[in-house]
Amino acid sequence: CAQAQHELWGVLGVADVQLMIERGRDDCVRMRELMWKYRDLPMDLADAALVRVAEREHIRRVFTIDRRDFEIYRPYRLGRFEILL
């Protein structure tokens, strides 16, 4: 899985892929760091994007059915997520 994640970032670096993130705020860099940090789960791109947006917007409360992973993720300076469901 770590190899697949590495290859995904290679594609994102050269392809015209539009993501719902802000490149000017270094979101891609942080998402890549998060995916590396949680590579043993592994963390997918969607989760990395959600965690990054939560960090940037200071959001601790999330609605997800992916309780297992989101109980593990720790957004920078926010501590644990408060999971609604």
C-alpha cells in the first residue's frame, strides 16, 4: 500500500487533477505527510484531505462512519476528533 500511495503522489504531481484543496496553503504537502504518518492503516487520499481541511479550519467535530480510522487520526494542534454518529 505504501508503494501505491507513493505512485499516487507521482501522478498528482504531473497530471491535471483537481482536488478540493487549496494548493496555495500547502495542503498537498501536508496531505502527503499525513498519508506517510498513517501509512500502516493505511490512510487514503480522501481521509488525508478531510484531516487537512480539519486542521486548516480548526474543525474537531466530524460526521463519519469510518470510526476506526478517525479515532486514530490526530489533527495538528486539535487533539482527537469528536466523532458524530
